[in-house]
Amino acid sequence: TCKVNDPNLSGTYTGDCKKGYAHGKGIAQGVDYYEGQFSKGMPSGKGIYKWADGTTYEGQFLNGLKDGKGKMIYKDSTITGYWKADKYVGEELIPEYKVNRSENIARSSFKKSHSALPAIRIKIMQAGVDDTSIDDFSIATSTGSEYRSGGVYGIQNPSFPADVKLRYRTWNKLHTAQLYVVFDFTITEPGLWDVTISN
């Protein structure tokens, strides 16, 4: 009485169960066949999926979709690489963001939220509060238009991938010396991005 939520796999199931659903390691056989990890009745984790026509995928799944590293085996060819939400993205996984250069930065964080209006918002912090000792600030971007609102520097209407280069001077935490800060990054995935930099 363990349910598999994928209609192409619902038929017989043997394996681990949780709250009435396939969860953990198992084998499901319907029109198609799957052997591997399940979560809440769907292939999630590592597994092997065989379609009725003999096509096979070996790799990572998330909520029933090919997601992560894997190998698609057709009758006449094999494709190896990465999938995201069932779509093949290439032989290498392109990260959502990448820091290209960082000088005199203690740490940085990138947080993406889905929004109808894509933007990049940059906050510069020091010792947990807004850094108010910034001089000679400059931002260079490959896309969109720059703006400033209070303690937030930003880029409106960017297209992606977006390259951003920041340059400014600020005091160190003890206010004993001025630092020249360089921070260059690239964001590849569309969305509303909040970038926080700590000096």
C-alpha cells in the first residue's frame, strides 16, 4: 500500500515507505521502470529510470525530474552531463553566481528571490551594520542601469549573465587604515538578487 506519485511508475512497488508513500530506496514498475531513491512518492536522489522504449537515464533526480549529474542512454547515443528541472544544461554545471575577484572583503553572500522585476541589490556592511565610511565608490556593469537608494547600491533591469565590478575605499574595522576594495562577480541566473559584502 505504498503509493508512487508518478503515473508512469505506478503499478508495483517494493521498497521503503513513509506515511503511505514510496520514500527511501525502492523499485517501481508501471509503464516505465525506476530503481533508486524516492521522496514523498517521487524519484528523488540517485536512480535509474528506464522508459518503455528502452531509453535509460542514470543519475540524479529531484521531485521526479532529472536534476543534477547524469547519463542519458539512447539506442544509438549517450549524453553525459547535467540536467536542471528535466532540461539538459550541458557537460558542465554553470553556477548561478561566481566571484571573479575579491580584495579586502571579509565575506560575501548572494541570495536570490523570484520576482517579476529582475534586479541586483548590493549592501556593504562592516561589523554587522551599514558601512558609512565609503569613498570613491564606482560600479561598472555589463547590463542594466545603476541606482542608489539609502545604503543600497543597485542595478535595475539587468539581463543575465550580468558582470559587475565594484571599487571603493573604506576604513578597516579599527579605523586605523584605509583599504582599497575590489569585488567583481558574475550572476548567470535571472532573478532579484541581494548581494551582501562585509569589509
